[in-house]
Amino acid sequence: MGPPIYDGKIHPNEYVKKMRVYCNLRQITNEQEVLKFAIMMIDSTINIPENINSFDTLINTLKNHISFTVFKNSCKRKLQALKYISEYEEDNNHNDNALNFITDFRTLCRDAEITNIEEQKKYLINALPYNFFKNEFVKHKNANSTDELTKTFEEIVSDYSRIIKNGSIIALRHIGTGKYLSSCDKRYPQQYQNHNQQFSQNIPFNNRFVQNPIQIPSFDYMVYCGDFGPNALWSINSSNNLATAPISYGLNPNSINYESSIQLQHKILLGKSFYTNIFRQSPTSKHFEACCGDNFQFPWSIKHYHNHDNKGNVKSGDIILLQWNNNNVNNFMNNNNINNINFYNYLHNLHNNNVQYEHAKDIFLRSHDLKFTVDNENYQEVVTHDQRIGGNDQWCIELIE
């Protein structure tokens, strides 16, 4: 490499450091010789006195030159314009933005000689997108050095990378058994379907309960808990656009939030969505049937198991409850794309005949150790229920891509 040149586009301290490295590589170790060489490599447009006899004097002389004032002010303007663009933005194909950003930030603070930590905080907060970053950063008030600011930034970026967004591919791991919510191209066995054809216990419909036997064949695919794999992958989407909440709420505008109603579409069974058929019994425990099919009109709601205020972004690793929005059952009556026309007519008649109902309870997703058998293979049962919430209702949401 050639010798470094000082032309006002580098901090004097950095110039001297580079010159020492260059001379050391060429075994020039005499201090005065290194100093003389450093003075010789200063651009001729920068005038300095001839009686410089130490590097400290050289550095102070360069800092007192007008070129250094221009240099510092330029670095401050670059800091003001600096913006962090997340690696997870749709139009961003780079995966090292956080590293590049924080390196540029630290370098510009050094070159602009901004050592006051509060001033550094202002520049950093200004560079962050969305109120999610800004609000999280404000919570860390104890940072009192550039290194601590860097650590805080990294923690926030890492936290942001866990946010579940519209279209994310996720998996739901059952806490109690460690198995994953799954579906495949198999249907519940015939003996379970025959039992359901005369299902006459209290049936929730339109926020009430119906006491009537119904004949409802199932054309949906079964849902179970199994090992992680392709059958355990789901695309999550907000069905009511709540994920586009105003940025002022402190939320990523493309995120899935705890205020969102969501749909889960199976990755392999294209066009099939996860839902619960509250008019059918599960194969083993006789709760409500969980299935995968075309009837995805009624979205789910995600509830945080630990934080009952249910605010903020849903993040990978959160322990959640998945609640069926039973209040939306009446939306079924307005759907014009019902595949099972007999089922639709049955519900329509109930609706028009003013059948007496009772208010429906909250319905949540559950799994347990109970099994059912299909083609001589055992599957872990998944159900929904309206009973008391317990450990078997906990799920860990995991971001896959």
C-alpha cells in the first residue's frame, strides 16, 4: 500500500495512526523520521508552520486549520442524515445493515468529536425507524458510553428481528408436549365422522348454544401435533388489517400485533386454513374439532399468556394462547363462497327459525397427550375448548422465515 495522505478528509488522529502503521511496516521507527514523513505527506493546500517538532503539535495544528472545521461539520451533517434500514425490510436485500450502520455511527461521532453521550443519543434516536425503535431506545436511559449505546442498539435490533409480520412463516410449538401444530392431506377416520353425524350436545352458534342433532360430513383435513417439518409450517396474516396500525402506536406498521385477528394458512396444503369446526367433536376428547380447510372466514386472536394487557408486537419465542373469535360466527352467514352448501342451508334455517340460544364461551386452542389413529399411525390430538385455561393451552410461536 502507498503512504497515507492528509488532505482534510480524515481526522488528524487517524492520519497519524495510519502513518505510524505505514512506517512500522517499512521498519521506519525513528520518531523524528516518522514525523518528518507525516509532514511531507500533508496536501500542499493545507499550510502548516515549519517549527513542528512533535506529533501532538502536528495534530493540534491540523485541528486548528479551517479544513478540519469543514470536516467536522460535514461529519455532523452526515450523522443528521444517517438512517438505519432494517435487514428485514421488504425492499432490502442486505443482511449486514446493522453492522454497517453502527460502524458508520461510531466513526462519524469520533470524526465529529462528539463525545457527549446525550448528544450521541439524540443522533442515534434520530436515525432509527418506527416508534418501535425509538420507544425501546428511550427505555434504556442508563447508557453512559458509546459502547453501551452500541450494546443497546444491538439488543433492540435483535428484539426487532423477532417480530412476526404479515406473511411470515411460523410454527406453533406446544409447550406441554414439545410437538408442533401440523396438518397433512389425511382426514379424520370414518368412525369419528359417524359419531359426529348425530352430535346433539350443546352446540355454540351465533354467540349462543343450539340443542339439535345435525348431519355435517367433514371434507377438511385433520390437524394434529407432530415433529417439526414441512407439515408444521404456517403462513400468518392479519385478516382485518390491524397490522397496519398507525406508527404512532409504537408498532412496526407491517407487524402482527396482539390486537390483530389473524389467519393461519398451511404452507403445504395450499389455500387451506386452520380453523375450528365448533359443530363437530374432536376424535378422542370430544372437544371441538380442529381442522384445515376452506372455511377460514373466522379469524383467530393471539393472546399473550403472561402479559394480559395484550399490547405490542407478537414476537418469536412468545408464549401465547390462540383464541377462536366465536363472535364472528355470524360472518359465515354472509359468505358467498361456502363449499358445503348443506351446512350453509342448515345454519341459515337455524338463523331464520329463531332457535333459542345461550351465550357462547371463549374458545381456545389446546393439545395434550391423547392420541387418535389414522392408517395405523397414532397422532397427538389438537382441539379447541371452552373450559378453563390451563398449561395445555400454551403455545410458543416461532418465526421460521
